Amino acid sequence: GAVVSQHPSRVICKSGTSVKIECRSLDFQATTMFWYRQFPKQSLMLMATSNEGSKATYEQGVEKDKFLINHASLTLSTLTVTSAHPEDSSFYICSARALGVGNTIYFGEGSWLTVV
Amino acid sequence: RKEVEQDPGPFNVPEGATVAFNCTYSNSASQSFFWYRQDCRKEPKLLMSVYSSGNEDGRFTAQLNRASQYISLLIRDSKLSDSATYLCVVNRRTDKLIFGTGTRLQVFP
């Protein structure tokens, strides 16, 4: 079946550095992918909608210059957390809808980011 | 006010019990409704879609009341493996999913 893969699953970085998280649709094409963030004991919050070949659409309150999103192909979207701070430590999850396969939305396995 | 509201729980129930979760949503333009299950430190997984006519999948029954903007999930004959957080999810015309904070269920022997 359709699978969405995220990498890395866990990453620890130093404060001030940048971290890139990849989201791949493995056996389907996705013109749109979504990036969510989840803090402990809180709900998933949509950060942005990643559109293949165009700029991402960010939700209110999400800094586009801090969370860079690139959707260069129909199977890959990347989220780069720039100048990471400890408060950016969170669970980041992507999702994608498989074209032509109903409205099923598939989630990646998530990426745990810890900024020290 | 949050767009999707759920009682965070936890609901602690014995095996075999029946448990019900409720959820309310504020945006009347919401078009699709789902229950997702999330295990600790894992991604959410679709449990079932929710329809106005109500739908059942094995031990799970979901109901939607559009007039009251209310969604429910009933789990019968609870199993230990049902222990998880259950997320109420809605979306509007786009593929954006709006998640509730989730209701935590713990089934004990």
C-alpha cells in the first residue's frame, strides 16, 4: 500500500544550527504534502502546506523564514528548521494524499527533533 | 476556543468494557470527519471515517451529528491493545486536517 517515509526519525542538534527533515511518498505521487508539529501532550498542529513546484503556504503564527519548506518533486518535500532553538524541540510529522487513490491521507512516521 | 475539542481523559477501563469518546467542532464548514489512533511517540493512524448515518467497524462505532457539531466513538469489548490516544479530526474543503488534542484510553486487565 501507499507509504510515506520520513527521515531522520530522530535527530539531536546544537542550538543555532539547521536541521533538514525529509518526507517521501514511496509508491505514489503527491502534489501536496502537509507538515505538522506536535508538542508533548498536545494535538498535532498544522504548520504549512507544501505544494510541488511552488511556495509553501504557512499557517498563521508559523515563521516561514525559520521553517523552510521545499517540494521539488512529486515524491519529496523537505522541512528545514533554521537556527534551531531548544523550544523547537518537538515531533514533526508530514502527510500526503495519494493522487487518484480516494481521499486517503497517509502520515510519515514522524521525526523527533531535540535541540540542545 | 479550539476548533476541535475533546476530553483529554485519561479513561481507565477494564478489559471487556464499553467506552465512549466525544468530540465537538466549531467550524460548520467542516466536511469530513475522522477518528485517528495515536500510540505513544508514533504517528497517527486512521481508525475510521465518520458519516452522518453512523458507521461501524467491528467493535468500533462512530457517529456524527452535524446539527450539534458533535462526533462520537464507541468502543465495545475493550482490549488491552486498544490503549492509545484517540484523535478526533475534521477537515474542510482542502486536505488540511484539524486535530483535537486527543483522548487517552488505558485498558487494564
